[in-house]
Amino acid sequence: MTTEAAALLISAVSLLLAGLSLGWQIAQWLLSAGRPKAVLMHGVWQGAGAYVGPVTADRSPLDLNTLRRQGIDGLEVVGIRVTNHGRAPVSVEWVAVHCRGGTMVFVPEADRLGPGLPYRLEAGTNTSWYVDVDRATRLASSSREVLREPVTGVYMTAQLGTGKTIETSGTLRT
């Protein structure tokens, strides 16, 4: 092997290592922030806790008859579970119920079930906030009847301290 070929090989390996190092630094920077994700929940609030499950892709509510037959009687709720998948804490400032296909929004203050807001969500943790499903149903109904909007259901959002808003991908049919 000539010295020119050896120098070219060393240069190529150095360039590859520099590219990998840059990629690793970018990945570390992106992963070091908070990365919140939201899931729409539906179920029953009883006493100090909730019996809930995620809203399915077909938008159907959780079958509450099974819970009620087992003596779990309480307030029917819709909620948002926020999970921080990142490495830094995230601040949740407020949560809201929105109409899918409409413009009306309900921001619960006194009627919200869950921890007080603003709430600091540490890395690798989650928490939930719930609202009486009757309020969400009335919101969707008002949007349909008063504003004549084609509302298909409700979803929830969480406003973060950074100004970013995350929303649930699911929609609860109302």
C-alpha cells in the first residue's frame, strides 16, 4: 500500500467518525429536552381515583356497563394523560376540551379533576386530568346547534409552559 492510499484511507475513516460523532451529538441534544405525548382517556371517576382506558381508534367510548355491574358507580369522565418521554421536566399550564371539526373550546378551572395547574411533569412520568363527560357533550352539542359546525366528537389538549400545545390523537364520539 502506498503512502497516498494509506492517507486516503485514514482520511475516509476520520470523516466517517466525524459524521458519526456529529450525528450522536445532535441525537443527544434532541433527546435531552422534554418530549410530552398525550392520550385521550374515558371512564368513571369514583372517590379519589378513576377507572379509565384510552379511547380506541374507532372513537367509541369505554363500555361503562361492565364497570357499573361491578359496583363502580361514579361520574363519567373524559381526560388527558400526559407522559413525558424526554429527559427534562415539562410544565403543563392548562388543559382544554376541543370539538373535532369545530371551533368551541372548554377550559375547565373549578370542575377539573386531577393535580393542580401549573404542574411540573418530571422526566419519565405521567399524570392525568379529567372533566365531566357531560360538559364535553354539551360543548359538542352547542357547537353543532349554535354554530352549525360539523363536530364529530371531542379531544383534549395540554398547553405547556413553553407555549407549545399538545393534543390527543384520539377523538371521543359524542
